[in-house]
Amino acid sequence: HIAFYQVCFEQKGCDRDDILAAVDEAIEDGVDVLSLSLGGNPGADFSEDPVSLGGYTAALNGVFVSTAAGNIGPNPATLSNGAPWLLTVGASTSDRRFAATVKLGSGLEVDGESLTEPKDYGKEMVPLVRDMGDGQCTSESVLKAQNITGKIIICEAGGGVSTAKAKMVLRAGAFGMIVVAPAVFGPVIVPRPHVLPTVQVPYAVGQKIKAYLEAESSPTANFIFKGTLFDTPRSPTMAPFSSRGPNVKSRGILKPDIIGPGVNVLAGVPGVVDIVLQPKEVMPKFDIKSGTSMSCPHLAGIAALLKNAHPTWSPASIKSALMTTTETTDNTKKPIADVDGTQATYFATGAGHVNPKKAMDPGLVYNLTAAEYIPYLCGLKYTDQQVNSIIHPEPPVTCDKLRKLDQKDLNYPSITVVVDKADSVVNASRAVTNVGVASSTYDVEVEVPKSVTVEVHPPKLTFKALEEVLNYTVTVKTAAVPDGAIEG
């Protein structure tokens, strides 16, 4: 079953008390998985953040919690929901495109995307013009003064929502519109429904169109709409907006944990704000949405499948299964790329892109109980009041009377160590539970840059039974630390 709990309202936004009350109600209702597409302050302590607070209560009651990393990337240290008891999900593209081509008078054809599918658009080339103002098509008076009737106009994506620009351009009599995405988006296009035929193109493609426009005395263009295409090369790619680590409030815990589909996702909606309906047309019940609010429920759904297949698994075991079975390469077998074409870092991808089929049979899992987060919180130097506000124990805990756990030693599916000088040696401990074949052996393989040496002791783990737990230690030795680099 799927249950919905409303915590965001038009007048007051997403209130802390509403979030906490909804989580409590969900737990009481007996849910197995919570999907919380809610952002937060990246710098907020876990004791101040309602998603972290509610998420811990959920984990304490055996409920898996999937959360959105946030949509203020690609700058570093921007992610929300960094608590280790939460699954923090970043966003990636899929291999699906809503393909459209801009054909120029020179014969050059350049590709973009569009949600427009006109049936009788015509093949005649029409005049191509640019906005004579700031290039962003934000002033209706400028558009009218330019006389763009029957023409295609090229507009920058900045300066306002492109769907609002499209309405102005249509009122000015334009034939169509080209929207050039910001450079920071790289090859990623986030198409929206426009009121007139519109092709959205990447920044680099937009520069080619502008170069043609400036070089020709009478430039022309037209559109070719190709519908939905699959198998786009270099998929998945990181979404430009997906918030990035490092984890500001717990640098010893790698975040995001994982990435999943979050760009151009078909989503059920109460209505499509940007659309203009013709007489007798019915408001669509689906829209194309992008954001970590889309990737978060993908992972929640996969977690529900895992919980159904393995009903005794804890939330930490489910998270481990998801994180240790990811894909780190795209459909061309190259490392997953960021929007600038370089290899995406772990602070963008986390463990990698989710692979639901592999997650069903991870072999080993890193398990944690809710109580095991308490020494970790004390190790963060939280006050007793802060720790107790998160865990609500009876009786209250006193950190001075408990052992303190360094972040790197929390039994997490990823390992992050902090080094600040050359020749550092750091040890991290882990315990793995056998959930695969009763009698099985695992050998370690290590791939690291030349500046780092990693040793695992013991290098081989031999299990004799299901649910057996074995321990190992990872020793990280650094030969050199690049200037400004403190995360390893």
C-alpha cells in the first residue's frame, strides 16, 4: 500500500511540527518505508533538523527512510539530510530523451529536447532572430518592437522561467522559440511544456546557433521533432542541480549515499501550472519533473522491493545492499560523468548509481541498530541535550559515561577518512554480516590513486553460516596530500 502524509502547505511551507507529526503517524500506521523529498539547511545540526529527528525515530522503529540530497548543486558542501541513519539520494539522468533538432539555413542540424509534438508544423525555413534586449526575452515591449511575427527567436534560459517567456513570445506573434540552457547544465536539458513550439538546447549548442545567426545576413531555421528516444550515450550523467558533498555536519560520513533517476521523470501531479489548455482539453494528470525529489522516491520504491524480498532486514541492511551493489560506469562503460564532462567525484555520486537487481543479493551487509548511532553522536561532540533530543532515551544518556565512536568507525557501507598531512596512517574498522551463501569466501580487491596506500586485514573473509558476522580493518596510508585536500 502507499500512504500520503501532507507536511507542506501553501501558506506556512513545510513546518517542523507537521513533519515530525507525519512521521509519528506513519510509524503508528505501520509503514515500512518513508520517502521524504524535503530539503533543509545544509549546516543544521541533526538535533535541529526535523528530517533528521523524524528519521531517527523511524529507524528506531525499523522504518527505512529515503531523503533528497537537495537541488542547489553543483557547488560543493550543499547537500541536505546528511545524517547517517538516512539514505541521502542524489539525482542523475536516464537514457531517455525527448528529442528535437534545430535545422539551420546552412544545413547544419543541432540537437536539443522538447515536449512539443505538433502534428502539422511544416518544413519551410523561417527567419531566425535574437532578442535585441538582454538576450533573455524578458521584456514584452522589446519583443514587440523587434517584430518577431512568424519568426523563431533564440533566448537565454536565465532571467526568468522559460515557460513565462514562451507566453510573451507567443503574444508577440513568434513562430517558435529556442531556449539556450546555462553553461553550468552542460549537456543536460530539463524540458518544460511551452505554449508554442520550443526546442531547448545545451549551452554549447546554443553558441553554434548564435555563431550562425551572426554570420548570416538572413538566417533561417526550423524544428524537427523526433519524439521519445532511448539509449542516449553517456547515461547516466550527474544532474547539474544535484547537491554535493562533503557532508558539512559529519565529514566522516560520505554523502550523498547514492544516486538515482531524477531528471525528466514522468510524475503524477494535480495539474500542470505552465500549460495552456485549448477548448475541451482536459488538464493532464502527469508532468515531466526533475530534482532529487524525483530520485528520492525511486530509491524508496526499490527499498520497498528489498523489504518485501527480505522482511527481516533492518533499515541499515537495506541501505547497505543498495550502496554496495551500485554501478560506477555509464552505458558506454566509462566512469559516470559530471556535467562538465569530467569524471564525477564521490561527493557527487556517493557509492554510485542504483542497481535494483544486484541489490537483491548483496552477499554481505553492514548492519547497524539505532542504538549504535549514540556513540557516534557523542563522538561528534554533541551535548547531552542534543543527543537526547535526537534519540529520546529513557533514562537520558550522558556522553561522558559512554564510549565515543569516531565517524570513520561507524559501521557504514562507505568509508571516509580525514587526513591533513603527508605520511598519515588512519585505521577504520568494519563488521559485515553474511546474507548470501552460508559457506562463502570473499577476497579483497583495492583500487586507489598513487598517493594513497590501502591495506585490508584480513585480506580474506571466510563465512561458514548465514548471519555470521566477521570484522576487518582498513589501513589508509597517505604519501602526499594535495594543497587544500583534506578528504580521503
